[in-house]
Amino acid sequence: MFAIQRQNKIKEILLQKKSITVSEMAKECKVTLETIRRDFEVLKSEGFLLKVYGGAVLRDHAQADFSVLPSVLMENKLQMAGKAAEFILPGDCIFIDHSSTALCILDQLKNINITNLNVMTNSYNALSKLLEYPGVSAMATGGALSRESGGLFGPAAVNFFSHYHLDKVFLSCCALHREKGLSDRTEQEAQLHNAAIINASHVYLMMDHTKFDKSNFARVCDWETGNITTLITDAPLNTEWKEFLRSRQIDFYD
């Protein structure tokens, strides 16, 4: 296992467990304790973790540090994006948000019929990638650019949705909870996601397994008011989640 693979594995486990020991990571990666200590030092310099005696803990702000998240679980994100792209049809008007998971959908456009496809986004990176598809009509929400996430936010971005009807919305929030609904890191993200959800016929929520049974600072919507039609994830759902989603007639792919 290469260093970058080990470090991404450490990130993935820390996002789930919040803390890990040197010995358990050495066993997981089949390397020496000293190798894991060096990996911890690299991730400490990135601001992802804090070293403690015998191990490491996730830094409080790491969940909100967009610079360290895009490379985490990339294979899983591509898997979810591949499934999401199957629902895109010719003539659709879709919205893709600023998340790294949603951005992966654009790599799948070469594999589907994109005739008369209209793509709206609040992602600077998505707009750049859409230049590769001259047959796709692209539109930005407008708003203030976040240099951290590459997303457009604020009143202009939120008001954008009131002028259009979206066939399908593809997005990823930072937390998902059966009682507390969907939530995000910032109020601006939550407001944008809420506006997209309420102006769409179908909402495809792409959530990796590290985001389940958690809540964050800003509430996006609850299950009653949120028009979530499909949940796509990267790992098998437990019985409680499956029953919960079925009770709300939400399709799921795990």
C-alpha cells in the first residue's frame, strides 16, 4: 500500500471513529508502527488530525476543511456517481451541487445520452468541467464564490432556484440522521441545498457511509418537508435505515 493510500485510509477511519491508535492502523495497513507515525505527521501538517499518546484524533474543524476531503473515498464517490448518472435522461434539466461526490457525475456524462441536457450548478469546478461537453447547456447559480469549496453561495444563489423548475437534483450534504434530517457545515450550504430540494421533482441524495447517523450545525430539511426521492450510498444499509426509507417511499441503492 502506497503512502497516499494509507493516508486516505487513515482519513476514512478517522471520519468514522474520530480516534485511532498507531497499533490498529499498523495492523490494518500491514506496516510498521513508525510508518504510521510518519503518516500521522503528514496528516497533522495538513490540519486533519491531532497526534495524541499512542494514536491520533480527528481535528474539530476537519469536517469543514474542504481541502482534505475530495481525495477521501474517491473510489466510493465514483461508484455512487456512476449509479446517479443512470437516472439522467435526454432533455433533463438537472442541478449538480459543489460537493466532490456530485462533481464525479460529470465524468460519467461521456457514457450516457446527453442530448438537450441542461446542467445548472453552484460549482466553479463543475462549470470548468462542463466545457468538455459542448452539447450540454450549462448555467451557474450566481452568488459569492467560496475559495474553500469552489461553490457559489448567498442570496443570489438561493434566489436563482425560484426562477426555474428542476427535473432532478444531485447533491451531498455532510450529515444524515433519521430524527434530525439533513444538515450541513454552514448556513449558506444548508440554504442553497434547501432551495434546490424544494424546486425539484426528484432529489438524488449521495451520501457515503461516514455521514450516516450524524448531524451538523446547519439544518437543510427534515424528512417530512424534504423532497428526497432517492438515496445512493457506498455501503450496505442496516435494517433500521432500510425500514426507515421504505416507510417514506424513498428508493435506495447501497
